[in-house]
Amino acid sequence: MTQSPFHAGELEVQARAGVQAAGGAIRDFMPEQHRAFFGLLPFLPVATTDQDGWPVATILTGRPGFIASPDPGSLHIATLPDAADPVRPYLASGAQVGVLGIDLGTRRRNRANGVIASTGADGILISVHQSFGNCPQYIQVRDVRPADSWPGVPEPIEGLDGPARTWIGQADTFFVASGSGSVTGPAGGVDISHRGGTAGFVHVDGDTLTIPDYRGNRYFNTLGNLLLDPRAALLFVDFGSGDLLHVQGEVEILWESGGTWGFEGAERLWRLRVARAWRRKGALPLRWFTRIGDAGG
């Protein structure tokens, strides 16, 4: 890229952390390796924003090959969310979008951010602005299989109820969608990222979630976005049933709290106060199985 791949929020978080990331692995096109990888996947976490600018996230699924890269600057997804998916109306032409290609079985992941060039009966075409890989840290190893599924109607939740708190409190994985607010251009936009740890790594206190921020690629894409716009969406998957839980809230970054409150290894924490949520039973026609004795560390 001919200019910095980082916006002001990302640069500020890097400065707070005492690092200066070159960002050489962030490209404004998809390398052949990434283009081929997306074509192997049966599911794709996707993020955009709603009519009020809140990040929203969902997961699209299909047979391997339903995601393709017709050229290095484009990614085509040959499906749309089903009609009942609350995110579907926002995956429209011109919308900012982030996608995460992730294979839990191999712990490989690549991200792409950009703008939806078109949406139609043949799916979604994305114009890629940034493409980069992520390290395999904290990915819990799971193998995936197709399964019959009869998606239920999305169930809105005001705050979190007991089942949602139990679900989050037992999770070892979630996806987080964030946006750069008013910052536009190639370095701005919407992003979706993976977060993982041992089961229970997210602390639940009523409608407040406290999340450890472990050492990563030092780009600070998520925290940089949250510094500019504190709104976020978290997406939790029940890997055994295909259920989804979507949580929105505002985030406070606890800069000096890493390694405290029992979050061993965390460099800092962030706290999300839940504003709204929805869950949907049987949303995904996939099931994941943990390999006994295998960890994502």
C-alpha cells in the first residue's frame, strides 16, 4: 500500500502499547494464497453496520467454493443471509463490510475489509480495500461437519437473560465487529475479528462483559476502531447446535488492567455494557467438534 494502512485510532493504541507496526502484511489486494483459502471454507463471519451506525454481524454458510475471488481486488459470496436474519437488510450495495476467513481445524485465518460493490440474486460482491492474515493464537481447534438445520425466528433480548449469561460465561470463542466511525478511506471501515481463550475467559456480571485483550499482531484493529467509535457487536456460536447469540453494546477500554482480576496473560481489558441482543436457534447448518487433547493456546 502506498499510504499507511492504519487510521488514527489504531495508531493511538499502538502508541499507548509502545509499539510501531509497519503493517507490511496489510495489502490493498488479496494475494493468491488468501484467494484460494477463502474458497475452501464452509462458513464466513461477516460484519457491517445498521441504519444507526451500530456494528452488526452474522455468519454466512455454503458448500466449499461458495466464496470465490474473481480477481485480486474482489471477493464474491454466492449466498445471502436468509430473509429472517436481522443483518440481511444492511448487506446492501455501498455498505462497508468486514469478513473473516477462519478454519478452526487448521487454526488459519485471513481478514478482508472493504465495500459491497453489489448485492443480488447471485450473492454479494465485495470490493476489497485491505487484506491480511492473522496468527493462529487462541483459536480453539474444532472440526466442522454439515448438519440439517431449521432456523428459528430471531428472539430479541433486552440486556441479557439467564440462558444468554450462561452461554457467554461458558464460551471459549466469539467474533467481534467494530467500525471506525466517521473515518473513511482505505484505512477506515468495518472489521470483524476472532477472540478466544479458555472456556469462561469472558467475565459476565449482569449486563456487563469484561474481556481480556491478549498479545496479538500489534495492529490493534479492533481496539483502534473502539477508540474512535465505542460501539461493538459480539457474535457467539453454539458449536454443538448451530445457535447464534448476537450482542451489541458500548465498550470502555481498561488500559492499565491487564493481568489483573484473574485475567492471566492479558495486556489490558475491555468492558462492554450490553444495550441489546438477539439469539436464533438452529441458525447455522453446521456442527463443530472439539478434538480431545488439542488446544488452541
